[in-house]
Amino acid sequence: MIERNLARVSALLTPSGVLVFSTHGKQSAEMAEIYEQYWLDKEKLNAELDRSGFFYERYPYYYADYGLTWIVADEVKQMVASTAPGLDFVAHHPLAVDAHQDVLVY
């Protein structure tokens, strides 16, 4: 879903357009207890981020596939490069949103 949305948004940009988005990154995962989610296994989260660069955990109290996602910055950069190769990386600001989400600029 992330790749599909990224491709669609990037296709809508004008040639001089700027894409700014946020993600939960590695530093956010390292302080996952701030989310106060009793069901979130911080050790599992960080181990999977170290292994694959990506972690998703569905909220256990929703029927829909809705939850929390973490992606390390290098994985985001690779995803953008393969999904929207016309975008140029500009900046990465760790923990820039409310001290728990990274901001990426393309």
C-alpha cells in the first residue's frame, strides 16, 4: 500500500513539486513505549527493523487492517528509488514531528 500511494502521489507532482511525508523511523522504534500500546512488543519491533528495515503491527482492537508502521530511512530511500525513480532525495529529519516521526523531503 505504501508503494502504491507513493507512486500515485509522485505521479501527481509538477516538475518542480516537493513531496514531504513522515514515517516512524528507527529512533521512534527505540522509544516505542511512548505509544503506550500494551500489545506492542518493542523487542520484536526493533529486531525486525534491524533484520528487514520494516515493521508493521495491526491494532488488535480494529477489524480493518490498520496499525503502526516503522521504516528505517535507508529502506524508505530504496523504496522511493524503485517506486518513484524521478524523485530526488532532499532531506531526512529524524524525529521532526512531535519528537517521534521522521520527515523526508523529495
